[in-house]
Amino acid sequence: MTNLVIGLVTCSSRTEARKLAKAVLTRKLAACVNIVEGLESHYWWQGKLESARECLLLIKTTCGKVRAVTSTVKAAHSYEVPEIVFVPVAQGERKYLEWLRKLGQ
């Protein structure tokens, strides 16, 4: 297991996704943020089944930056309850993981 995580954050639009990615990256809270467009989400909200087109951010960071990433995203996000979840990186290509680890130093 590594001390690296990937944050998953859904956004309402490409514009919002870019704004959030820039906020995280300019604060040096992540080594890389990918924006995945064309996501279709189906979910329960306030007792009703909803659906929306969204973008997904993949935020590559360290465990030590999770709180700062979370507060940065929440401060700039348009959703009342944004999806902000982190999954651990168990393994990966050695040189890529070393590049990500440099962020936490």
C-alpha cells in the first residue's frame, strides 16, 4: 500500500471542473487532475430519483493533502453536497508513483 490516493469529484460542467482543477493545482494539493467528460449520473436527491450530465475529476494526491483538497473543493463547488471521495492507490508504475510522492514532500 502507498500513501497515495485518487480523489473522485463530480462537477456540473466542464467550466466548473476546470475551475476546481485549477484551484487544487495552484495550491499544489495534487500532482495531476484529470477531467473526464460525458458522465451521466443517476442518483437519489431529496427523495426523488434524479439524473444529470456531469464531469468527473480524478485528483492524484497524497493522504496528507486530503483535508486541504476537500476544503478547497467544497469552497468552490456549486453543489450543496458535492461528491468528494478518495480511494487508495495500492500499486502502480514505480516512476509514476515516485513523481506523485514528490508532491507530499
